[in-house]
Amino acid sequence: GDTVIVRRAGDVIPEVVGPVLERRPEGAEPAPLPQRCPECGSPARREEGEAAIRCTGGLVCPAQRKEAIRFFASRRVMNIEGIGDKLAEQLVDAGLVRDISDLYKLDLATLAGLDRMGERSAANILAELERSKSTSLERFLFALGIRDVGESTAKALARHFGSLDRIVEASQRLAPYFADPAALKQTELKKAFAAEPLIAVPDIGPVVAERLCSFFSDERNLRIIAQLRELGVHWPEAEPALAAGGPLQGQTVVLTGALDSMTRDAAGARLEALGAKVSGSVSKKTSFVIAGSDAGSKLTKAQELGVPVLDEAGLLALLAQHEAGE
């Protein structure tokens, strides 16, 4: 029954600031928070400083397993066409997929035997699964569903380390620092913590580092990764770019509107290859904005803040200049 104040935060996302206490109806009581997950019965936990209550069941929880499959197969991740909500539910409910590696163990007869699934559709999905085995390190990292590791962070990790094994080693080496949170406040440990290569990755601070350490210290996760590799999922690896630079190193770029000569993703990839950081929001720290046709609020905000704006012709000139090594 509360009336609350909601504001726009981070450009788009609505944030609840708090209740208007003078409008609270008499007899109002706090809503009871769930103590256990309604899907699997695992304890529900709310981390300090967070509003969200999360199931602790992990892959034991069928709801999390279904979501992990949907995410893994989605277009921006492993891009496995044909695996959507309905099929993910069937695969988990039938006990055919206990974790994402089981997707690559499916066969024609099993898939074709599912509801509304003929042999042709099953064969198409198997072909998509086979094609998806050849991926990139950044996509694979993103596909693992590590909390707070989105596309940008996965890309930064892949470019920084060049190898999954190096990321795992760095995470496991850093993990003991998180065993005692109070110890992180000690000067000597803070220095050692800051010296770790994981923290040298752009955009990675203690929170994301802790997520990585927790994920890559869990034997269950390492076992799933090993199974995926054994089943043929692979990617090209490279030497670590620990001292990576580029002509746009240190600059933050925002893309908005539609481009005629390439997609925004392609433009972002080319800018990042030159050392720039591509961001989704405009701030005073933004170096410049690339504005295509039908640019909206981001262009307006850039103009309000006095951030330099380039059109598509300016972008192409910039890329031509720096990609030619000038």
C-alpha cells in the first residue's frame, strides 16, 4: 500500500528511492520476504547492501538451469538458433540437460522425440549446436553466466589475458584475499591485491574480481568448463595483452543512432581494437559520441554536457586515420 518515489537512474533504469512515509496507510505491515526458493527449496539469501533476494541453489534449481540454457543459447551469446524458452523447459523437465554441457550430448532421436519437434527441426538444432562449438573466448566467458560479467567485461578479460587458463589461474590466485573480508582493509594486503593482474583489467574492481574468484574456485564450474571443451567447444587463444595500448587508449566512446556503413557492434569492435572503451551511457568522462541517424537522448545529453560529437563520416575518417597507423 506504500506510495514510493521512483527516479530515472543510469539513463534508463527506474530506481525506487524510498517510501513517502506520510502517505503510508494505517495498519500497513512489511511484506514477508521468502526464506526459501519456491522452485527448489534452497535457502534464499540477500547480500549486504543489495535489495535482491537470490536462490542459493545454483544448478540444483531447475529455474536457474532453464535460464542458464536460454542465456547460453541466446543470439548475443552462443547464438544457437532453435533453443528458446519452450525447448529449454522441456530439456530440463525431462532430465535431459542438467547443465549447459549436456546440450552438446543431445542426439537426433532424443530431440526428435520431444513435443512439437520433428526430425528436421531436431537436425537443424544439432547443426546449430555443432556450429556454435567454434566461438571466441569473450563469447564463451559471457556464456558462462558469471554474475556481473557482461559482454564488455568478458571482452576486456579475453583481450587482457588471451587465454581462459590464465584467467582461471589469476582468479584462483586472488581468491584467498576474499577469504577474510576484514583482511582486505590491511595496507599490505591491499597493495598485494592491487598488484594482481586481474585487477589491472579495465573496468574490473573488487566486486567483479570476487565474482570471478568465486566462480573459478568452484569445482562444479570447472568441471562443466572441462566437459564443454571435451565435447568440442573451442576458441582461438592469444598471448596476453597486459600492456595493451592503441591510438585511442584511455578514451571513452558512446555510439548512438543507426549507421549506414556498418552495424554499431562492428563500429564498437573497431574502436575497441584501437584501444577505446565503448560505453552505453554519456557522462562528463565521455571523450566523444558517434551519432548516426535517428540519434536520441544520448546525443541530447552529449550536447548538454559539451561532449564532442562525430557523425558517421567523422567516424569513418577517424577509423581510416588510425587503422592505417597514422
